[in-house]
Amino acid sequence: MSEEELKIPVHVAIILDGNGRWAKKRGLPRNMGHAEGCKVVERTVEDAARLGIRYLTVYGFSTENWKRSEDEVGALMQLFRYYMKRLLGIAKKNNVRVKMIGERSRFARDIIEGIGRLEDETAQNTGLTFVIAVNYGSRDEIVRAARKMLADAGAGRLTAEQLDEQAFSDYLDTAGIPDPDLLIRTSGEQRLSNYLLWQLAYTEFYFTDVLWPDFNKDELIRAIEKYNKRDRRFGGVK
Ligand code: IPE
Ligand code: IPE
Ligand code: MG
């Protein structure tokens, strides 16, 4: 299938995985795998924008990833600081709007400010929306949403009758973003690791053994080609 013939999914979600194994295979420290992985995220944002994908959501750091060694968490935070700055340039060049999901208050103050700046300065861009999930966990997101609903109910702003699936979605970090059409997970693992549990209800899954630092545009197109051959049903019949 040529690139022109591909039906491009509106929203692609990615669980990037395998940075550590990529580094280990080369006798390098895990952090080198993360550094390489960040470069691949950058390139994937540009590839997705050029392919006409409207939303790209990437899992960068989970609520569970704090359990990693202090050294690894520290290195990830440093990479985050560096790439946030670079991302601003890339977003401006490619008309990309950046949005972060997850619970950001646990990050250092400069990172929180950096996130705010990235979102504010790219808010008017009209091309790809690049969503980064950091300190993100789906259960945490749902519990935070439930707390907000309870607070609104207590204040008389929400009744049980008003709470339907749409209203519930609007309390999630992903409010206003359509559900993913395609989920890609690299490195051969076939689990969700607490990612977008509500939003992936009818998403097509694509698993590949490729380690994230080896992911590229050809791999992205391969995933989209596979997606093109799927028979999406949403519970109905064809
Ligand atoms: C994904 O790569 C990046 C993050 C979760 C931050 P991993 O660090 O999980 O790499 P593996 O799974 O150990 O190979
Ligand atoms: C999921 O990858 C989280 C991110 C990609 C940020 P992990 O490597 O942390 O997931 P598990 O531990 O293998 O499930
Ligand atoms: Mg992993």
C-alpha cells in the first residue's frame, strides 16, 4: 500500500517500551536507551504530523515508574527538561499543539512551569495535537476525575442524572480528545500498564517486537497498514 492510499487514523496512542533492553543489548547504561528513545519520540512527532495524524498520545512516564532506581528517575527527569525545550521548537516548526496528561504536581517546579509554557505557547497551533502522558496512570486519572465529580456534586454543579458517559469523559485528563483508533506497543510486551483504560475501550491494538529506540517511520506505516486491514465494529455488525 502506498502512503497516499493509507487511511490515516485520527488518533494514535503509543506505549513506548524497550529502551532499557535496547541499551543492555549494546552494553550501555539504561539511560542511554532513554536518551535514544527521546530522539525517536521527536522524529515520531514530525512523522505523525506529516502523515496527517491529528492526535498522537505517547506514554512517557507512568505513576508506577517512580519505583525505578533514583538514578534512573533522575536521568529521566533530566531528559524531560532537555526535550521539553527542544519540543517547543519542533512544535512551532510543525504547527503542533502540545498537551500533557497525568498528575503534574509531583514534578519539580521548573518542570511544571516548562509544561505550562509548552502548552500555552503551542495552544493556537492547528496541526497535530501531541499528548504526552507523564506521571500518568489510568486508575489515578479515573480516581482524580471521581474526586472532581464528588466535589462538583457537593457544590450542586453535578447531579447523578447529568452523569453519563460523555460527562464522565469530560472529567478525565483527555477531555475533548477523541478516543484512540490505534494503540501501538513496542518491545513485545502485550499489556496496557495502566494506560488509557477508559479511552481504549474500542481501540485496535498493534504489538511489535521492535524496541522503541529502533522504531521509525516505516514501522509507524506498517502499524497503520495493519490497522487499515482491521474490520472495526464497535459492537455492531457489518
Ligand atoms: C520505556 O522503556 C521507557 C519508560 C518506561 C520510561 P523501559 O525503560 O521500560 O525499557 P525496558 O522495558 O526496561 O526495556
Ligand atoms: C509503561 O512501560 C510505561 C511507559 C511506557 C512510560 P513500563 O516498561 O514501565 O511497563 P511495565 O512495567 O513493563 O508494565
Ligand atoms: Mg519497559
